[in-house]
Amino acid sequence: MNQRPTRTSHGTGEFSQDQFAHYGSNVVIEPGVLVFHPENIFLDNGVYIGHNTILKGYHRNTMRIGAGTWIGQQCFFHSAGGISIGEDVGIGPGVKILTSTHDIAELDRPIIQATQLITKPVTIKEWSDIGVNAIIMPGVTIGRGAQIGAGAVVTKDVPDFEVWGGVPAKLIRKRK
């Protein structure tokens, strides 16, 4: 039988502007936003972050959010593998961006106790739009000007100026 790990708190998520790696001008962070490891988070000018969003920075890698990006309420970004969001990106409420998974190859222990955390970066290029409640999985790149439909689960790269949706997400059409 496996020994269960001792759990520890990740903290309160409270933050101040001076704790961020970079905090641009005209940044709006609404009440209820939680930020972890702000020292690894870069917010460019004019970023908006909606109510009750969680920016889960990580002790390594970075989260970079480009100028003019709008993030809706109740989003969850986990940047263990690193997150890069370009300029003027729209991210709907409830979007999840994940950059890590547990190694499922270890059959002698519960998955949650896996000794290996697998991390892969997520990149969302400029001018793209991510629909309400979409989930972006580790290792995915969303191309410039791409649109992701509401509720989509994106498991592979999306080329520039394409519209994708569904579970798993697939090409719906190209933007003209």
C-alpha cells in the first residue's frame, strides 16, 4: 500500500501589483481574482482579467499575457508548462488552460500519486478568440486569428485563421 503524501496549502492567492514579473499600465484585475506565483506572471498593457479567475503561476516556467487581451470571469490558467497569450486575444468566461498531466504509466500507484508530472506549454497567438468554457489542453498552439467555439476541448494545434469546435475540437471552417 502506498504512503499518502502530506498535503500543504498553496497559499491564499492574494497578491499586489509589485509582486508580478511585469505589470503593465491600464491593467484591470476584478475582485475575487486569485494569483499564485505572481513573480512568474507577465501582464502587458491594457489586460483585463474578470471576476473570480484563477491565475495559477508555477514555481517554474512563466505565464505571459499580451497587451489588450480580455479574460472573462471564472477562468482557470495553470502554467506549470508555461502559457503564452498574444496581443488582443479574447478569452470567454470559464475557459481552462492546462499545461500539465500526471504520468499514467505507473501502474503500482494511484494516478494522483504519480512521481512524474508531464508539462507542455500552451501558446495562444494574437487576435484569436477562445469561446466560453473551452478547454485548452497541454502542448497546444492556437494560431493567429483563430476562433475556438464555446465548450470545445482543444487537443491539437489550430492553424492561423481557422474556426474549430467540438469535443475533441476539429476544423469547422476557415475564416475568409
